[in-house]
Amino acid sequence: MNGQNVLVKIKAMYPSLSSKEKAVADYVLNNPQEIIHLSITEFSEQSSVAEATIFRFCKRLGFRGYQAFKIALASEVVEPIKNIHEEIKEDDAVFTMAEKVFAGHVEAMKNTLNLLDGKVLESIVGILSKATRIDFYGSGGSSAIAMDAYHKFLRTGINCNAHSDGHQQIISAALLGPGQAAIGISHSGSNKDVIEALRIAKANGAATIAITNHFKSPLTKEADYVLYTTSKETSFRSEALASRLVQLSLIDVLHVAVSVRRQEETLGNLQKIREAISIKRY
């Protein structure tokens, strides 16, 4: 469906919508700029309409889901250049673009640090330090974050894995249990595969942890603990720029804290790793 016709199509279909679907339509028509920054959970709360109704509404419009609907709506109500970066202007010099990108990253780091809850961090580190296994789940751009986490946590001596394939994620989650942990990473907090994996892991007794940019999202519902990132990136866009760097920093925090608590084993593993990879260097 052509994103430039989203609002027009809603108005055209309005008479045929159910009363609940009309409530969704009314909210979209009255707040198109706001909608593109809301998760489906936030939309549900603010419009007092069930998530299932919102999803059904999006399907009736011809979209595969809420995220696809938001992207199409954004193409109608947002200046195209904002899809690339929120602060960039087309006539900016390249160095000016560099300043704005770096400034956005620095601000995201500072804001996320201010947002961190020390008690939640302590609880998460305590769980991970004692876990017999940790699985990291991430799809798309978040898969790189999950792989980075796996690469770092290998050094702690804890059995860990990273999965980006949806089927592997749920298979892995099904095999987790008490004393083990699953960490789901999703900028939007709406990735179905990661959400389902965390749900299964939680049902099997594993501790579940989410890293996301959205306070009220489907992913947070399946997590025992949540670490939030924050940035000015547009919520309708699936790509994470500054948020990606903040996610990596949160992984670094968890890795360093767990390594300190498992210091003897971690230091021994680091020595073994250095000796093993020395043959790979000139």
C-alpha cells in the first residue's frame, strides 16, 4: 500500500469500521505525528483500545502489522530527510553532519546513564554472575549486539550463546530453565521473534532481561528486568543509530561487572585466550 494514502484510506474506510476500530482511526487522524513515536502498547494505553484491535485495524488497511503501518504513516507526515537522521539538513556540510551525529551519540550516552536504575543493575549482575547459561537474542541490527555480548561473556567462563534466527531463538529458549538467563535486545521492543523467545524462556523458569528503547513495549512485558536506552531517534524507523552504541555500552557494563564478580575465572580465561590467539598475529 502506498504510504502517501494512509490518512486518505482511513477516512475512506471509516464508515465500514467497527466502533472499536473507529476509536483507533479517530486517534490516528487526530494525532498522526504522535502515533509514529508510540509503541503498540503505548498507543493502546493512550487510546484506551486493545492492542489486538489496533493490530486488526492495521491489517484492514493492508499492512502486515503495526510497525509497517507506522513506517507508511511516517512517509506521509515526516520530512523525508528525517528518515536518515533527525538533526540533519540536506544543505549541511559533511563536517556539520559529523558534529550532529556525534552530538546525538554523546547525548544518548548521557541520557541513558541518567536513566539507569542502580538496583536493577545490581539484580541483573547478580543473576548473570551465578547463571549456568546465558542466551542472547537479537534480530536484524540487534543481532550484532547479541553477538558482541556473546563474544565478551565467553571470557567469564559462563556457558553462553547468541541467536539471530527466530527458530534457533525459540529452540534455545525452550531448553533454558531455572538458574539460567535470557537477554532479549530490540530497539523497538516489538520484534516478534525476540519477544516470543523471552516469553518461552520465562515460562521455563529462566530469568529474562530486556534491552530496549521503549518503556512500554511488548518486549518489556516478558522481561523480569529491563534496561532502557534513550535517544532522539525516530521511533517509526526500525534502524537504531545512537541507540545501538548505547546498547553496546550497556553490554560492556554487564560484562565488566560480571567479570569482576567472577574475577579469578575471568582472568584465567583471558590468559588462555591471549595465548591461543597469539598465533593469529604477526
